[in-house]
Amino acid sequence: MSDSYDHVKIRTAKSWQGKQPIYVFQSSFSGIKSADNPIKKFFVVIDSRQDVFGVRLTVDKPESLVPQGGMVNQMRKHCKGATIGDILKDDSNGNLWIVLYSQGQEWFLRLAKSRPPEMALVNPDGEMVMRMGMKGTFTKKKPLEDQVPGLNPSLISIKNEMIADFLKQFDEEVEENSEDDDDLDEEENDLSKEQRVLLQKLKRKLKTYRKAAEKQLGKIPEPKDIENMDKHAHLLQSFAYLVKDGDFQLELPKELSGQTEDIVIELDTEKSVGANIENFFVGAKKARKSREMGLKVAESNRKDLEQLESDLKMLQEPLPLSEVELLFDKYKLPRVQASNTQAKAAAVAKPYRVFKSSSGHDILVGKGPRENDELTKSAKTNDYWIHTSAVAGSHIVVPAAKDIRQALPSQLLREAAILAVHYSKLRSDMAGEVYVARRSEIKKQKGMPPGLWNVERCKTLFFRYSQEDLKQVLDRLQSQ
């Protein structure tokens, strides 16, 4: 496709305005062959706020939009189904102009880079028939203080650049998603097949999590919006007598309302004044509850993202198959189908994993509740038994070799405790209390469920470890 988009127009269909001073068109390209156009629908977001000032094209529809309001009514009245012919920038003052062709006439949307910023709908005669900004919307006609496009030589078209950037960004995103489905990157060559598959699945899941978290954040009502709903409810209640049938807004000068600035209250023309008042009161109450719940969900999402990012970081280095399988289960992902050879090996596998400590001693880690029972029952009377305190997890057994019969060396104990915490429900905390006992000090009573034992005597110790500590221990896996 050529980089010149002079002939390309942007057709508009539906439109919305936001609670913040933004206006959005659902759009499509005109002038690009369908074979060369991968984007059938996108959105033109026109934002008058200084912090995100300007016009942008996006495939994602912004949140918190409404299909009614002062600007929507005026746009539908004058520019329904308009085509965006050009987007211009005034280098002298930073204003942006959007040229709209509608019913044989040329209309304009001007975004003034002023304080406060303001968006205005300008008719062919150069009059502002509608203005929208942080203070609300205003329908009183006002003459334009500067020249419309065509009469202003300082305007420069930025439409081609915007379309090119948008299509490039879209292509890069498609390419990036495609790469996720490709085989492993070079730096992942030393990972097992299972780990590579899991890594790619979690990378895609991370993108989905982030997008969902951002979307959820956008739905949380702002305190200022809730305050405005309350304010509008009380003001509308006080000045209901000023509203006439068919009014879509109530304009209250600050001299009348007693506020510090003029107030514009948007109305639903299909409802009575009383119903509009009730809508504001009910809306404010719902918004408060929605914000409270939304903030809790946002915090939960943040923790989930942090955990997923941590697991992805851990997956960058080779891990034992047991660790990879635990992550498959944690994220409820189907495991990689084992080969016949793997299946046969699993059928005769031991009920525990064997790790070699830094001192050369074996540390045995049960694979599940029934396997924990099998491991512990097979342990000798003097063997060491380690388990997380009051939390479900694997049984850890350290056979009592001759040199450690009297006591466990501190480093060996720490490594066994790290495995006990890691293979328990405390693994995400990377810290916790563990029981340390001899096999003779724990008993299995008849009728107890798998994995559950009575601890008759033990020491209770607290351990905390780092990701590097964990890696050093896991790297010493000897067998599954």
C-alpha cells in the first residue's frame, strides 16, 4: 500500500460522547481497496483534554461512552453520516481541525489548545453552534475568533501521517501476535517442549490479563463524576421550574446557582424532570458502590498480574518438569500430551522427587497426598520430616545419613524448608513456618485422609527466601 493517503477518506457511522469531554466516531476507510485494507472497523477518538489532547485512531472502543447528550444531538442534526476529509493542525497555536463533509456542506470540529481546552462544532458560516469542554456543553451560537480551514494558511494536514502510523501500529501488533504462535525464540532453545509451550501460553495470557485490567480500570467512576452527579441532582431539584418540555440540558449561570462556575446539566428528554432528578441520585449511589468494588477488583488484578509476570520471569530459565506441570495446573491450562515413552516412565515413577542438597544429601519431596503417605510410611524412624505449618503441601523427608543423625545442618535444613514452602499453598509468599520432626514423632491414624498426619512433637521454624535461593535448590533436581 502506498504511504500517500491523500485520496483516503474516513467514513463515520455511529457516534458517542464520553463523560469526559471526548467524542468518538465508529469509522471505516474509504479509498483503500478491500484487499489492502485489513481494518474493517475502527474508532476516531477526539479528546479535548490537555493531558491526552488530540485525535487518535484506535481499534478499541473507549469505555464510558453514552449515545446521547448535547454534542451527540447536534452532530446527528447537522453531520449525521459525515465523512472526515482531513485533519489539520495550526502550528501557530496548536489547535486541531477536523473537516467534515455532510449533505454537500463543509462543517468543522475545532479542538482549541486553550486552558481549559474546548471542542467546538463550527458551521459553514464560521459560527460555533456547539461547544464542549471540562465545564460542560453549550449550545448558544458564538462567532469564531479565528479563520476556518481554507482561509487559514498556517494549517498543515496531519491526516496522512495519522493513517500511516495507525496502520503500521496495527501491522506490528498482528505480527507480534503471530510471533507468539511461532516456534521458540533462539534464547528458548534450551527449554523443554513443555516449558516452551507453557511460556507462549502465559505470554498470551499476560496480554489478555493486561487488557482486561485496563478495561476494568476504565470502568471505575471517578470521584469528581460522583460529586457532579450529586451536585446536579440537588441543583436540578432546586431549579426544576426552569426546565421546559423538550430541553436536553439546563444551563445555570454561577450567579444563579451560587457555584464557582457556570453549570450545564444534561437531561434525558424522554423522561420527566422528577425522573431525571431521581436518575442523578440513583446514579451517584450506584457509582459510589461501583467505585468501591472496582478498586478492590483492580487491586486483585494488580496482584494477579504481578504473580503472572513473576512466573513468566521464572520460566525464562530451564525448570524441572514438575515445576512446569504445577504452573500448567495453576493457570488451568491443558498439559502437553506425553509421549508413550513418557507415559510408561510415569507409570513406574517414584512417589517423590529427589533433590540433591548443597551438602550432597538427598531431599525427598512427595508428589501428592497419596504419594506423601507412601513417602512418609517408607521413611526410617530417625529420618527427618519437614512440612509447612497448618498449610497443605508436600511431605519432605531427609534420610538420616551417618553424618547428620544427631542434627540437621542449618543449610540443609534451610534448603529442605524452601522446598516445603515452595511445594505448598505458601509458594507465592516465598516465606512461611515449617514443622521439623523425626519420622518417629508423627503418626497416621486409621481413617485419616491422604496426606494428613498427627504431629506429636516437633520444632516450628520460620523461613524466608529469594527467587535466587529457590532457583539454586530447584536446579539440583536429580529425578522425578
